[in-house]
Amino acid sequence: MEEFIQRNSSAIFGLLGVFGGGAISFVTAWLLRKRDYNLRLWDKLLDRRIKAHENVITLAIEMRVIVAVGGVEDNGEVARAPQMLVSKDEFENWFIRFTQLTQGGSTWLSTETKREFNLVQDYLVTLHQYLVGVSSDDYLEIGRIIRHDFIHLSSELEKRAFNFFEHDVHQLKLNKLNEWHKYQRDETEKRLHGTVLLQKWDKVQAYRKSKINEDESLT
């Protein structure tokens, strides 16, 4: 056997080289195909993540669209209110748009964006409940009172979404689904109770009562 190997060493090493080269080529091709597949898959996932964060930014910007309501505030500023609180129909239509635009997309949000988004959602749901039974004519005045809530909440939400584009978008990994999607309850309650809506709803109610009394006096 040893003599056979010595006589045919060139052929044997040649065959080993062919097999070795083929094996290396096969492994290299397999690794390249796997990498290509992973990149294509990540492209699809990244597109969904980008779209979800773009939708959040769009909603945040829409929350800051302000219209003049006439008159001035106590501090001398022009009285203004969020565009979606011009009337009941305007708010209902925007609330539906908010739900549709984010439906299913929250899965792809970064954890910090998801938490801030859920806080804004809790605020809007609370506002929606408070406005049940409120006349459409009163929406604009209520919007004037709580205008700063929309500015502050939308700004914070936009910041979280932009953080994704500044940092997370370059990382080839997804957020863990088992991470809690909301702020801790005490933080959520603290921030919600710090809003103008919850702090000054009595003022809103007083305004509504004065309007009712005014209307009754005219009849």
C-alpha cells in the first residue's frame, strides 16, 4: 500500500485537491446562498419596521396640526386647537384613521416606540370616552383647553420613532416580543394624570354647563 501511494502520490494528491476544492466551493456557495436568503428576508422585515415607524411619525405630525379658534389666551397667544378636534365627525374620522394606520403595525415597532405609542393610545381612548355625549359644537373649545397635550404627546412619540431610524434601523435584529409593550403602570398613571385633560376636565365640564345654561336662557 505504501509503495502504491508513493508511485501514485501525484494522482492521489491531485484527487484530494479536486475533492477538497469541490468541498470548499460547495460550502462557500451554500454560505453565500444562506447569507443572500437572510439578507432578502431581513429586507422584508426591515421594510415592515420602517413602514410601521413612518406611520407613527405621520400620526404624530397630524396630532400637531393646529387651527386658530378665534380670540387670544390669557398669556396673549392666539387661541388654537388641534385640527382633529374641530368637530365630532373630524375627531371620529381621525380616530378611525389612527386605529387603521397602526393596526397590526405595532408588532414591528421598537420597544421604546411601542411603549410611547401605547401611552398615546391610552390618552386618546380616555379622551374618546370623555367626549361621549359631548356636543360637536364644544369640541373646538375642548381642543383649545387640551392643545398642549397633543403637542407634548406627539413630540415625545415622534422622538421615539426617530430613535429607531438613528440607531435600531442599522441593527440586523428584531425586538423581543416578550418585552413588556407598555410603561410600568405607575409611570403610565403618572404621565396620564399629568395631562391637561385629566387635570382640567372639571374646567371642561364647567364650560359645558355654562354653555347649556346659556342655551337654556335663550330658549
